[in-house]
Amino acid sequence: MNKKFQLNQLFASYAQFCNCAPGADTSADFDSLQGSAVAARKRIVAIIGNNTFSDIVSIEEEESGIKDFLRAAMANLTLATQIIFDAVNRRKNDINLYKYEMEGMKRSYMENYFNAMDSLISELTEEISADDPTDIRLAMEDWRKTNYYKMLSKLKVDTADEFDEIYPIDLSYLFFFRCVPLQKEVLDESIGAYFDRLEQGGEDQTFAEFAQKALPMLKRALVKKTVAKALRRFDILEFPATIRNLFDDNTATRSGSDEASRALQLATQLDGEVEDLLHNVDMLLDAQEGNDFLSFSAENHPDDNMYLMP
């Protein structure tokens, strides 16, 4: 059974914790933050896996970039979780903290958390080199054993770089891996059948030309449908800045109902664009197979009767 995680296992001191998260209360200590740290660790472990997390904590090199990124992610997510409790305590001590201030602080902490996780996952995803220290190699190997990473082999857009080229996400590795199950879901539900048709192939040059034109459209449809699903399931804070900037409520004050309605509007818009892309692929496929469903006589057959009206 794993030993209960304590913040002092990752941070040498509370001062180091404060250096990783600007604005941290210097009068607090690890014990007062332990409850929020447990919740923060759970969210991070859900992405990188328990073994990977433990491997990084055990890295002996204190100046390790991977360990620093995990520290920053843990510190900022812990404070983002803790901030509501701090606000209540301040209110009890007759210290006013306005909602816009609290929301602004939480968004800043979450932004720092996302940036740290992007950097952490990027480092873990790098090619493993023989020159890497043993403990860092172990963390990178365990990362490759996680469900999120193993699921990449079943995807059609399997890198954050390619995803970002199709639909800008600020090259957010965290957002990309959060969307991995959603992309798999989209493939299983509908678009996967189109990719299967391409993989079956054809013997003539015409099919090769069709595949060359259809594949980029299918990947774009896949990515847009994945983002549309994410808009319906994720909090707007979890999106990269490029997507958050599409909403007026990405500033300090939030209006949950407005954000939800605008997210749904964007999701519906993306769904419409996906339908258009798939329709274009259908037209290419029918043209490649010799069908002409666009003309008025597309459904006619040679044995159909013709009636001429006077």
C-alpha cells in the first residue's frame, strides 16, 4: 500500500512552495494545505499516472526540469483549490475579498498549472536518451505505460503538434491528452468508418487521388468534433487561451450561464462545420466510385418508366 503523499516529499521547504506559486500566503504551512494538495495530486495523477508521479517525486536531482514542472503544477493547483477556503477564513476575520479578486486569482493559478503541465508532459513525451539519468528515464518509461499514452496508437491525430496545426490549441499538451478519450469516442461513433474506408484502399490511381484529398478533410472533421465534445464537457478554464479568448467571460468576472451558452453555440458551430466536411468527403467518394448523386437523375435506373404529361 502506497504511503500517503505529503507536500514535503516534493518540496524541500514551504519557501520553495511559495516560489512556485506567486501570491502564496507566507504565513501558512504544509499542514494547512494538505487537504487541497490531496485533491490536486489526484487530478495530476489522473493524467500522468501514479507511478510516473511517484517517479518524479523520487528524482534526486533537485534542479531537474521535470521535477520543477511538477512542483509548479502541484503548487498552483493546490492554491487554486484552497482559495475558496482562504476567502471564507478572511471573511471570518473581517477581511474583505471580492468575488472578482478571487476569480482572478483562481484563473491565474489555473493558468500557471496548465502551463506547468504542458511543459511536464512535453518533457515526458520526449525521446528517451541513454544520456538521461536513470530516475528520469524511469519516469518517462512509466509515462508511456499510462492509459492516455497507450491510447495514442488507436488515434488518427496522435500528436499535439498535428492537433495544433489543424485546430490551434497553443500547443497545449495537457489539453491534447485530456481530449484523447474524446477523440477515440468520435472515431468509434462515426468518423472512424471513413478512415477504415481509406485504409482498405483501392487498386487504381483514382482512389489514391481521392485518399490524398479526403484525408486532410477527415482529420479536420475529427479534430473539430473532438473540440466540440470538449466544449460540452470541460470547464472553460481548462481550454487553451486561444479558445478561451472566444468568450467575453474569460476575464476576471465570470458568468456561468453565459459561458455555458456560448460554449454550446461554438460546439454547435463546429458540429455544422464537421457535417460540411463529411459531406464533401461523401461527394469525393461517390465521384471516385462513379456515382452522380448531385444531379436530378442520380436516382434513376434504366428500367424506370417515363411518363410524359401533355
